[in-house]
Amino acid sequence: MIHEPVTRQDCIWQCLTFEQLDTRTLYDVLALRAAVFVVEQNCPYQDADGLDDQAWHLLGYRAGELVGVARLLPPGVAGERPAIGRVVTRANARGQGLGRELMGEAVSALAVLFPGSGMALGAQAHLVHFYQAFGFVPVGAVYLEDGIEHQWMQRAPD
């Protein structure tokens, strides 16, 4: 799954380093993240935070359209554990299990990239139960990030 695209159900998944992203793909990733996090959630924030070039990018395509993205950070970039962030699905693809599929792929990818490391993520607080279904547990208190309540969560090593 890390190097070659994998098809699950009707979605093709790729996990690429920043250097492997071509200009069109990078544009599509940034446009999807802006459409959801900035426009849909009405939350202006600095998406280009200097971490994308250190990350693996999990990309999900349906019928040639980018419908899901997650950013996978190595240990030491956003804490001592590998981290999942910028988890987003296209609005017209929601309600079909894509978010669960995206998270399953993200967890699997990090387990392959960094075996035995566990993982972490900063969840929007209203999604804590969603991430708990993937073995993540809340750590510490709820905090504000860009005006939205978040909860730091960790998953123990497999």
C-alpha cells in the first residue's frame, strides 16, 4: 500500500512522500483541505504549516476524483509518536463509509512505515468517538486549536 496504489471497494489508495506528489496532486490536496477546513468549517487557519514536506500523504480516489486525504507524520515531527493529521473527506463522498476506510488505511500505513511505534492524532472534539473505534484513547484535556475544540489522542503500539 505504501508504494503501489491499492483498490478497496471502489476507492484507490496511494501513500506518497511529499517529493512524490506532482504539482496537480499537491494542488488537489491543498484545495480539498481548504474546501473543508477553511470554507466549510468557516475556520481561517494557516494550512501550509511547514510539515507537509516531512509527511507521507494518503490519497483516496474514486472515479479519478480525490475524495479523501490524511497526512502521516513521522515520529518526532508532532510528538514522539507518528501522527495522523489533516484527515478530510470530500463533502459529496460522505455518508458512504469513506471516513472509516480512510482512517483504516491511515492506521495501516503508519503501522507499516513505523512498526511498533503506536500513533497519535489531534481530533476535533466532536469526533473523539469516531477515532476511539480505531483504538485511539483521549490523553489530557480538551484544547482550542484555531477556535475549534480538539482532543489529543494516542493509540498503543500493536
